[in-house]
Amino acid sequence: MKLKKLSIIFCTILVVIISLLGGALSDRLFGYKILDSWFPRQEASQEKGDIVEQKVLKEESVVIEVVEEVSPSVVTIGVKKSQRIIDPFSDFFDPFNFFNFPSRPSQEREEEIEQDIGSGFVISADGMIATNKHVVSDLEADYKVITKDNQEYEVEKIYRDPVIDLAILKVNASGLTPVELGNSDDLKVGQFVVAIGTALGEFRNTVTTGVISGLGRGITAGDPFGGSSEELENVIQTDAAINPGNSGGPLLNSLGQVIGVNVATTSGAENVSFAIPINIVKEALDNFTRTGKFTRAFLGVRYKIISKDLALLNEVPEGAYIVEVIEASPAEKAGLKKGDIIIELDGRKVTEEEGGLAKIISSKKVGDEVELEIWREEKRRQLKIRLEEAG
């Protein structure tokens, strides 16, 4: 009887040993992890935690380095203007005429408004500041630039680009720290970015982070008070928070280079913001440096891009569908009409993927004669147009 019990105990122990050995071999040979719930791998879990922590610390250090390097070059744009205020109750002794007192006319008074409205960044040590055109769209207002260390400079001159949402401000300063401009042609969706600006026109040097969510988008940009708006093509979409007041500030890569100018956010949407690619801005800046003004080749149409899917659905070619022809423009002089579709310009296809018509026009000079292939009344036609300077 004792021998039988000993045999049972021995067999049980043997089965357990074989199971443990089998599990261990399976784990090492085939990657099975059947023992992990009873015997956690302390070294592996610790190593994984270390990797995650190192990754987080690396990302944090990148942001900190970029902010410390670039923040001195980021400025706040402030506005000062007089506004007429009407006070309808200022001289009413008896507004409800309870006592039949004679009413008096309402009074008007001038009130000085002074507030932060946007952002910008230094592009030259002698006081050249880049921002959005819509930030400084009020021709009757006075503007100032405030640096990170609270130095204030009155804006002496404003140069507004007639085509893209860009303006150059000139202040009387020296020794400013200019930013480094990157290359927006090399951008990839998913790339890490940092935005710096005066969020909501109140919180200066606000830092947000995110990634590039899309490229080649088309949007409508407007000023902080809804006074003006314009269509922009081929812009960068990012999920880095860009609030009103961030407009004109830099969008940066992990090297601290400016790869875009923050321009707009979509009303009612979360994590959808936009920036003008810096290469478009660099072309304008190069032109400005040579001539002292913004001279741009001008066609004179407003359009909507017809994508490949929309073209197939409507049985028309891809291209730029003209919704308006500007009066007295080169387009009107050449005979372009509302409803035409511009398919090609000088042999280059006008597609959403290639940045639309605006990108092709931006590569041309004032006075260039270009050949358009258009779609009108279900036929392809050719037109020649001489581009003029945008007014």
C-alpha cells in the first residue's frame, strides 16, 4: 500500500517537472508565454518600461530644446485703433417716458482699443517680422511688435503680399534673433511639429505640439475679427492646436526650423489647424529682398479644384473649375469664363495632388506668357495668357 502511494506521488512529481520543462522549452523555442502569468519576466517588463520612459523623455527634451531655441524669435502682434462707441442711454433722463421728460439724442464717443491679436517671427536681425496678412488687414490701425522679453516696437511699415496670406512688418530694432527656415518640400504626414504663438490673443508664447495630419489642403483664412477672408491652396494640416491669436506664428520641425506659418483653424472642429508651407513664403521673401516689394504673377480667377473622384462622377476632367473671373484681369482679357475647367498650364496638369493652380502660378514671373488647356462645352480648347502683376 505504501509502495503504491509512493508510486503515485513520484508520478505526480514527474508530471509536474515534465510540464515545467515542456513549458520552458516551448517558451524559448516557439515564443509561447504560458508561464508568464505565474512567473512574470521581471527583466523584460523592466526593460520595456525603460524604453517607454526613454522615448517620452526624448520627446520632451526635443520640445524643450526647440522652444528654448526659437521662443526669443517669436513675437506678439498688437493693435491700437480708435473705435466710435454709441451709448443710446447716456442722455436719457426718462427712457420709458414715465414722467413725460423730453428725451435727448444718444451720444457718440471715441474709445481707444489696444489688444494682442496675432503672432509673428523674426526673419532678420534689423527688424523684419513675418506674420499673416489677415492679422494686419486693418489699414487704419496702428500695430506694434512685442518680443518675449516684453520689448515693444512700433511697426513703421507693412508690406502685404497680394497673393498669399503673408505680411512683412518693419520695426526700428537691431540685434534681433532671426529664425532658421526649413524645407517644406520634404515634409511627411505623421512628422512631429511644434507651434508657438499668442493663443487667443492673450497667452503669449504658448507652445503646442502635434504631427502633420495632411498636405496640399485648401482652406479659407480670415482675420481675428471676421473682417476679411481669402482662399488658400496647398497648405499644411496639423493637429497641433492653433487658436485665434496663433496666426502668423511659426510651425517648427524637431530641429527648430520653421516649416510653416500658422494661418487658421477650422471653426467647430477639434485638432484641425493649418499653416502655409515655408517654401512658398521663402519665394515671396526672396522676391521681396530683391525688389523691396511683393511682385506676383497674377491670372485673375477664383476656382475650386475638381478631384479625380469628382471628375469621374461628373464625367469631366480633373482641374481648376472657375467660379469667378476677376474684372480687367489677364484671365478676362484672354477670354476665360465662369464654368471653364483649367486642365493644364504650360503642360503641367492642374490636380489636387500637385497643389492646384496656385502652386503652378507661383512658379511663374510677371510678364510670362502661359498656355492653358481648358475644358469648355465638353471640348478641350487652348488659350494663351500673359500674366500681369497682382495689384
